[in-house]
Amino acid sequence: MILSVAAATFGLIFLAELPDKTMFVSLVLSAQGRPLAVWLGAMAAFGAQVAIAVTLGALVLDVLPHTAVQALVASLFLIGAAVSFRARNYSDEQADIALSQSPLKTFGLAALIVFLAEWGDLTQIVTIDLAARYHSSLSVATGAITALAVVSALAVTAGNEILRHIPTRILRMLTAGVLLALGLALGISAALG
């Protein structure tokens, strides 16, 4: 495992996930009770999604030449930046979901909702990109799942407090800026390479 890759992945996924819908879903579900069951359900879903994403990233790397991978990753980062920038003014979505008192049902509901919400999500796309770029699926998976675990834990324990101090708009703009910088750097590298 390459610690610098895991750390870079952690930082990017952490920033991308903070203003994400799955953070808000975790926040809403845990506000209705059983935060540990919500967190464990979210982690089961995130684990499955990260495994899928790094596998897809590794497959892309095996099929395409290095410059094509760089150009693809740069394009996806730029698309991610545009999506984050466009979402800067979206209102925070909150689902009104009635939960059973059963921890197992809460776990299952959280796992299902988060798993479905993550398909095609910015963090899934970024994880695929990073796995293709860094050639280290384990490092990317470790950084991604750790970031998702931390964000989910923050959501179920202190989500409202975070959103009071750091507006969602600023988090989305920061994410857009980081993705834009990465996309431009990779695009230039692909064009020169």
C-alpha cells in the first residue's frame, strides 16, 4: 500500500462527500434514531461501492494506454468540478423516512438507500479515476473507505453542527476548485505526454 496515494484519496473523497446527498441521508436517518445502525449500514454500502469503483478503475487501466487514461481521468475530474460548481446553490435535500425501531431494519434501510444513492455519484467516479490513475487499488480503496467512514460518522454524530459552521455552498465550491485543479493538471500532462 502507498500511504501518499491513500492520503490523497482520503482528502479528495472527504471533500467531495461532505456536501453529498448520502451525507444528508445519513444525517436524516440517524436523526430518527439508531445512529450506529445507520453508520454500519452506510459503511456496508460504501464498502460495496468502493470495491466496484476500484475494480472498474483497474479494468480501465488495463484496456487503455496511459495517455488515454490521463485524458479520461482529467475529463472526469473536470466534469466533477462542473457538477460540484453547478450544485453550489442547491438546497440541502432531506428525506422524510420513517424508520422502524429495529436496528437490523435500520441497518438494511441505510445500506440500501446509501448503496443506491452512490451509483454514478461524484465520489464513485473520483474513486474509479484515482484507481485508474494511481495503479494502486488497495491504496485508493483504503483512502476512499476511510474518508467515507469519517464523513458518515460525522453525519450521524454532528452533521447539523458542521452545516451550521461551514455552509454547503462553500464545501461544494471547494470541491469544485480541487477537482478543477486536478483536471487541468492531468489534462496538461496528457497533452504533453
